[in-house]
Amino acid sequence: MRFGGLLANHDVTFDIYPGEIVGLIGPNGAGKTTLFNCISGFLRPTAGTVLFKGENITGLKPHQICHRGLARTFQITQPLRDMTVLENVMVGTFCRHPLTSQAHAKAVEILKLTGMWEKRHQMGSELTIPDRKRLEIARALGTEPDLLILDEAMAGLNPTEIHDAIELVKTIQAQGITFFIIEHVMEAIMPIADRIVVLDAGRLIAEGPPSEIVRNERVIEAYLGEGRHVKRKEHSS
Ligand SMILES: Nc1ncnc2c1ncn2[C@@H]1O[C@H](COP(=O)(O)OP(=O)(O)OP(=O)(O)O)[C@@H](O)[C@H]1O
Ligand SMILES: [Mg+2]
């Protein structure tokens, strides 16, 4: 993906297999969100191919990709502010259930699974950051994806909330859903990921199991090299 003179993603080739949890890490500005945008149809890549379940989905619209079973959350959370939590999730469930009664029933199931049931009548605009993050996952899950891609679903959460978010990912994975997760919180992603993909300055610099990635010299250099910082900025307000 090229933005004028900037190559935001270059030579990024990797696979995700059914049932896996794959983590995507890299310093700020490495190109992680851009890669998600290319995969989920929010950007049309300037070169290269995205294959999903063996089919070429490059350049399809986000809703077409969603219908094929690939759903995403946003780094900057995007609740529909004037709708309740229940209605927000139904925006997702209408993807597969055109009848309101069925969309409602599916949304109820997902609200219970994601721990948002008690908050179903709150407006999107009233939610705290942890609830906004959770609603992102619930709404995406409402589209009944095979692959769920999460963009920093745990940023800005405290340790208890991170623990709960990890448990939620494991619960969803147990239902047969595959995950691709951008995460800066290493304590969150390393224990649950089967594999980690690392981007730095738009390039894929490493790929492998977490135990190898934490010892990889290029990865350590990318995070700790001269002029770099591991500070996090919170995008979620
Ligand atoms: N729509 C765009 N137009 C121009 N440049 C862009 C656009 N989107 C992203 N970029 C640039 O591409 C590079 C990668 O940005 P991206 O948001 O993908 O990084 P990231 O890895 O998600 O970073 P962070 O960890 O801060 O979220 C950055 O230099 C960014 O400024
Ligand atoms: Mg990002």
C-alpha cells in the first residue's frame, strides 16, 4: 500500500490458518492498521493480493468482505452513538438475519456471550472505553465471521479488563473463529497467540511462535533501536 511517496506496507506476505490466533505487532506507524484496512476492504491496495478462504478478495468493498465472513474492529472505537448497545449489535446481526426477530435473537446471544447484556439499553455515546472496545467485538461478532480481526482491542484497558478481554477471545475462538489481532499489550497477545507477525516501517521483519519472536534480534531492534520509543498513545477517546 503506497500513500504518495510513503510505502506503508511493502512485501508483506504471510498466511493465517483456520482456528489460529495470529498476533500482529510493530512500533507506532509500522503499517499495522493500514494492513487491516487493505485486508478488510477499507483501502484498495496499490499492489498485491488478499486471498480469503482461497478466493481473491482484493479490492472488494468492506460489506462484501464482511458477507464472506471476515469482520473487523476499529482502533478508534466507532459505536453508533445514538443507538443502544443492543441496536449497535443488531447492525451486525442484520448481516445474516434480515428478519428483525432473528437479528434480535442473535444479538441477545452475542450480548450474553460478550458480557454486554446488562448494558444493552445504554446509548453508544454513554459507554466507557472498555465497554466501547467490547461493543466493537460484539458488533463484529454479530456478522458471524470465520475470521475476526481486532485492531488494538485491549489498548487503554487495566489489567483486570485485559484479563477479561483475553478470556473473551478464548471463548470466541473455542466456537471455531480464527483471530488476527493487532496488539501493543505484549502480556495480552504473547500468551494466546499461536504465531506472531511483526511489521516495522511497512515491512514484515519476522514471523513465528511468540517464544521465538521475543528473542528475535530484528524485533528487539525495531522496538528498542535508536530513536525508537515503546510509548503507547491512546487513540480510543
Ligand atoms: N490514509 C492515509 N494516507 C496517508 N498516509 C497514511 C494513511 N494511513 C496511514 N498512513 C501512514 O502510513 C503509516 C502507517 O500507519 P498505520 O496507521 O498503518 O500504522 P500502525 O502500525 O497502525 O500504527 P499505530 O501503532 O500507531 O496504530 C504511517 O506513516 C501513517 O502516517
Ligand atoms: Mg494502528
